[in-house]
Amino acid sequence: MKEEKKPVIIYGGSFDPPHKGHLALAAAALRQFEPSALYFVPGFRTPFKDFRPVPFAGRKAMLKAALAAAGLAGRPEVKISSFEARLGRVVYTYETLAYFRRLHPGAPLYFLLGSDCLAGFKKWRRWRSVLKCANLLAGLRPGHTPGRGVPFTALAGRFPRVASSDLRAELFLGGKPAGLHAPVLRLIEERGLYLGRERERLKKMIMPERYAHSLGSARLAVALAPALGVPAQQAALAALLHDCARDMAVPALVRYSLKNAPRTPRLRALIKEAPVLLHAWAGAERARVEFGIDDPEILEAIRLHATGAPGMGPLARLIYVCDLAAPGRAFAEAALVRKLACRDFNAAFLAANYVKLVYAFSGGGWVHPLSISLWNSLQEKKKG
Ligand SMILES: [Fe+2]
Ligand SMILES: [Fe+2]
């Protein structure tokens, strides 16, 4: 009699970071199917979508830590595959399954996924080939009804939804999400992943109150980023660093600007009339040199966070608003602009420009022409 082969389970995902939801699903699949192998297959992450994704080695280390915490380390059938990472490009599931099919001829293949992925399954590249090659295996969330017409096997049990994107947003701000195992959190801290390294360096450059303001701006920026199509990490990083030169003493700031940011618009007038404003251009330069930021959008956002300028990009507009409206700002307009930003970002941007100009004019002194140009350009837009 022909011996029935044991199943093989493929668990694809970004695992950025691997969380308790992933491990609960894997543990249930191991219990229910007793497979000969369960492969975690961390995918390549596109820098376009993720800005600065955690490299494969970091995600593999976190996955190992999560497996140990969940009591799955050391089981010979549990493996981490570098198949997709080795290719260094986006790999479609049908390609991954074809690879494992060759590796395990004759064994029933199962592709493990969260039930929320089922709804969009028919949009996957060559989804029919996926179904031909493997059975889908899904863990259902309480109260969740999966998409119709996609055959799948449900894992026994109910699985809470934990989204990696929510965890990342929390991690960028230095949070310790409950959805992660403690050893994973420790590893993130040790390696300075998810902007940990940048936050530590920033803390040494600015006063504690300033750091709290930067963190508050970043919290707001991360919350508003999806509506503007800005990646959360890019928003968090720009907001964290926007005031990195704000606590330099004026003489040092002037010296620094003359030497390192000589193309600051209206440099001489700034030095004479409003030297503190130099921190925006000096900050962009420090972000570039001391934090290795080469992203032009982040540098633009830091440069223009105080004055604004016509034609700012979405990230620069976001940071301009979040700097003014960050939680913890002492003036009443901050809370109003913050509330408005959640409903209508463009209106909040206009309001932020107004509040900043009123503040500048009420001082009775010189106002940077970029701020006035921004005001005029927004008025023209309103009429046009
Ligand atoms: Fe500032
Ligand atoms: Fe600020």
C-alpha cells in the first residue's frame, strides 16, 4: 500500500515584525495537521512601500525569538526559509509554491494565511495556479466571514487580528505593543530597529521637553500619514528629526549655518532678524550628516517646517501641520488645528499657515518671505 505523505505548510508574510497572531496561527496549524514541515517564508519588502524595511536578517532574528517565546523553537519541522529573500524582489505566491512543490513532490501543500487575505485572494497574480498547487489554510477572526468563492480549510479556533502595520506605527514612536513577545521587543531595542537608533541619538541632541514635542509631532504625523498617502515610517522619521537643531545656542547655530547650510534662503536677513529660524535648514543638514538621511522629501520637510513655502510636497505639509498642532503645545489653536487635521487636512494646512503668520506678525518684526509666499499661493489656489 502506498504510504500517505504528511502535509507541508507554507507560511508566507513579511513578518515585519513577527507577532503573537502569526505564532498562534502557526501553533494551531502544527497541532491540527502534524505536518512534516512548516516553513515561515519572510518575503522581500519593497523599499518603495516601506521606506526603510527591516532587512531579512533582522526579521529572521525576530522570528527566531518569537518561535522560542511561543515554545516552537527546536522543533525539527519548523523552519525559516530564505527563498523569497534570496531573490531580492517581490515574489508571487504561485512562484513560492512551485518552489516548495519541487522540494516536496507528492506531499499535500497548504498555504497558511490570515482570513483577511482571503477577501482579496482573487486579485493575486495567477490565483488559480495557487489553488491548483496548494490548499489554503486560514485562521478566522471572531465574527469574520471570509470572502465567497475561495475554497479554504479553516483552522480550529478563533484568532485575534493583529496587524503588523499597527505594531510598526507604535514601534516607531518607542511603544512596546502587547502583540509582540517580550524577547522580540528586547531584540528590537538591542538592535535599534524601527527607528530606535534614531530616537536614541536624537535624545542626546535636544532637551527632554523638545524630545517630547518631537515625539508628539511624530505621533500625530503617523496618525495622519495614511490619509495623505505618506508611509508611516517616513512621517515618523521626519517629525522626530524636524527640531534636531532647535536646541543649538544662537551663536553656534549661526556659525553652523554659515559653514554647513550657506544656501539657506535669506541667510543674512535670518541671522540678523530671526536667527532661531535657522534651525530648520541647519536641522535638515544635521539630519543628512548625522542621521544619514538622504531622502529628499524628509530633508524638505525639515527645512520647511517653520516657514513653509509654496509648492510643498505631502510630507512637508504634514510635518508643517504636525509641528504646530502637536499634542502638548501650549496655545489653544494647536488643539483646534489638530482636530481639523483629522477631518480635513487641507483646511488644517491653511489654518496652520494663518496661525503661524499671526504669531510672526504679532511679534512686530521681520517675517520670512517664504511664509508670506505660501499664504499668497494658498489664497490664489482658493480663488482658482
Ligand atoms: Fe522647529
Ligand atoms: Fe517643532
